[in-house]
Amino acid sequence: MKEEKPILDGNGEPLKILLIAAHHCIRVVRQGMALINKDYTVWGAGNKQSFGNAIYKNYFLWHDERQFKNCIKTAIDAGIKIIHYNNEPDRPAIWCREVINEMEKQNEVKLIFDWHDVDSIRKSIIPLDEREAVNASDAFVYVSESIKNITNKLHSITKPSMVLYNYPTQSMYNHVDQHLDWNKVYDRKHLVYEGGINPIGNDPHAVELNKVWRYRNLYPLFMKLIDMGNEVHAFVGNGDALESGMTTGVVIHPPTVFDQMLIEIMKYRYNLLIFNTEEDGSQCRQTELTTPNKMWDALCSGLPSLACYCNETEKYLEKHKIGLTFKSLEDIGDTSSFDDKYEELIENIKQKRKELVFENQIIKSENLYAYLLGFEQKHTNKENRKNLIFEYGVDEFIKTKI
């Protein structure tokens, strides 16, 4: 079946969408890429410049409530019909609603809250801003089924909601494929981690970080892996981890631009999806229940992942057979002990890189937008529908033609 046209607005033009956030992270950028590749007009906004902002027709930098609200008003005046607000803090979602209401555009413009991290999951209480943001929003998008179920129950949400994972886009796969030689992947060595790591030490900054964000206290875990005979590399996302981790035995690489990092991590044998939640996972529920961006970064770069202390991530790896899961670091041991499983993992990854492409999955967002605005939803072909149902189960945002 031929790919259907994008969903059109009341003027017969493709929907105009604003993807707005404070930290405009790679999850937001990937959604923007996929929507643009489906011929939508997409604007972006964030409170800092970050990787990928150049993809948007327009990108706004905002620094306070006044600028944020002016951005929303400008976008609505220009014909934006979907405001897709991403992640924390919660207060800007309320600002979006205030502008929509002041402009009397409640029927024409819909607000979606895309929750990457949920305060009530982390703290087991509902902050005031979070409750008000729920009341302000027309629909919700989550990063895992577990977080969706817990949050919808906690807030008694009956508005439309769905799960959408954070896949690589086709252009990201194409970028990696220019450098990826499948005949050489079996010669890879060592383990790699990419992302934020807490600094180590007794200074107040390090102590506070390891108290509040304990799941990122990763150097002690990496040192255990080294003691068991592994070489560990880390592409850190924060400078304080680079400086303080020099004496740990971890080979530390400086912060690297995202598209180049995809090429760099491609050189290693396994990607590490490990978080420091072993002692008291209840303090790290968000990490236990989420699906991190770095899981799909590894898929994009063609390397299997090793997961430990992250239940939702472990379930996903097992479902798609693109990595190995462990109950403890001691179970990992020396990774050369499971070299006999590597070829099967690589073959599974080759297949999943064809299926798990954001342009294939973004139809869920398209149909959510159409549902909220009262437009006809799109259909997909039988093969893609089969993959979507395997991924998400049957829901109202997956359609097909017989």
C-alpha cells in the first residue's frame, strides 16, 4: 500500500506542529526528524541551543515565562495546531494552556504533554505543578507502558494517552551505515557507556549529586567490571565526570557531538545499560521503569547492549533479542564468556534496524494529533501494523486498511 499523505489542517495543508521543551533533547529531535520526513511543518523551541535544532523551519530560544508565552502566541498566530511539550519542568505546560485559553483557541489548538521523566514516579508524591500540568493538557505521551499505567492511575487520567519509544530515524541509520562494516563487527573489543555520570569525591557538589541522582553514580560499577577483566570506555556528557573519573581505570572520552558519538561507539563490542539502583531501587523508580535513549543509540550504531538494574530496559532487550540482561554485575563477569552469543545478537540487530525506525512508528503521533483535532486518522500497511502491534499491542492510534 502506498504511503498515505500527511494529515491536513482545515486549509488543506499538512499540520503545523511545535515541539517545545526546556532541554530540547535527542528524543525531541528524533520526533521532529520523523515528522519532517512525513512532510509536516515542524517548529522547535527550547531554553538552550542543542544538537539537532537546525532541522526545524523555525527554532526559538526562550529564557523565561514572558519569552515562552510569546513563542506560543507567535506559533499559534502562524497556524500551529499541535503544541507538543516535552518533559520537565511541568510549569511551562501550564503556560501553554494559559496562552491557548487567552487566545480562545481551545478548539483549534491542542496541547500534548510528552513525559520523559515524571516527578511523582521519582518521589511517590504529586507535585503541584505536575497536577496542574495534567489538568492543562489534552493528551499524554510516555516512554514506557509501566510509567503510563502508574501515572494514569495516580492522576486518574482519562484523556488520550499512549506510549512512544525513542527510535533512531532513517537518516541516523544512514549516517552510521556510511561507516559500519558488518564484516568487521566480530573483531570489536571492550565495553562502552555514553551519557551522564556523577563525579566522584567528597566535595559537596559530588556528594549532593550522588544523593539526589544516585542511579548515575556509575564509576564504582565500572570499576567492578574492570576488576572482572573488562576494559570500560565512557563518553561522558558532563565535564565534572571527565575530570574526577581519571583515576578510576575507565577510559574516559570527552563530551562528543551526538552524530559523531554514534560513529565512535560503533567501534566497541557491547553497549552498557547499567544504573546504580541495586541497593534500593525504590529511590530510582524512574530509571527502573524507563527506556533510555542510549538503548536506541546502540541499536543505531549496530552493537548489542548489556543491561543490569533497569527492569523495563531489560524487558525490551529480551523482547527484541538485541542484548543480554543480568541480575547483577557479578553475573556479567568477564564478557568474553558469552562470545558464543555474539553472532546471533548481531543478526537480530540487523533485522531490528530495518523495523525500529522512527518514520515507521511516528504514525502513532500523527493519529493522536488527528484524533485530538477531529480529523481522519491515517492508515499503515499490514507489515508495519504487525510490527507496531508487536511493539505496543493494539491501540486506537494504529490503523490499517485490509
